[in-house]
Amino acid sequence: MDNPDLRDRAYIYWRMLSTSPEKTAQVVLGKRPNIEKQTGEAYEADVIEELLLQISSVCSIYHKTPEEMVKLYGIAASSGMISRASKDKIARGLDYLAAREET
């Protein structure tokens, strides 16, 4: 099998079937929530921008800004779970790159 995701899923189903066929039937054939189309309109533009800045952190997974993560879960930027790249740092980086390209 070339696809590791498919291989892993097959392995999990095989293990479930060998352990408990009844529970496997409940899992595989059970009710699932409907998948609904999500639009980007669920969040304000500035929140989306902040989440994009935090794309490599836990903030983007939970759809919470760094400020919300600190308030809700006590996670600080110093923990490494929140990106320290602020809009100001990104702007300075872009200015630096533009200055280098001019010379």
C-alpha cells in the first residue's frame, strides 16, 4: 500500500475487528454529524489575520487569538506554543527585505 493514511486506517479497523466486531460496527456504522460548508465570514478579518500569523501554533488549531489563549488556558508566548511574531515584527521584516532589494 502506497498511501500511509489508508494503511493506518486499515490497520486500525483490523485491530478493532479483531478485538470487538460489535463495537467496530457501532463506530463504522454509527451516526455522524453532517458536514456543513464553512465560510470565512465566521470570523472578523483581523482575527483571521492573527490566526494566519499563528498558523504554526496551537492558536490556529483552536481558533483562538494569543490573548484568548492566555485568558482561557494560561498559555503564554514564552511557552513556545504561541508564535512571537507580532504584526510589528513582520512589518519590520518586510521593511528590511524591501531595503535589501533596493540596494
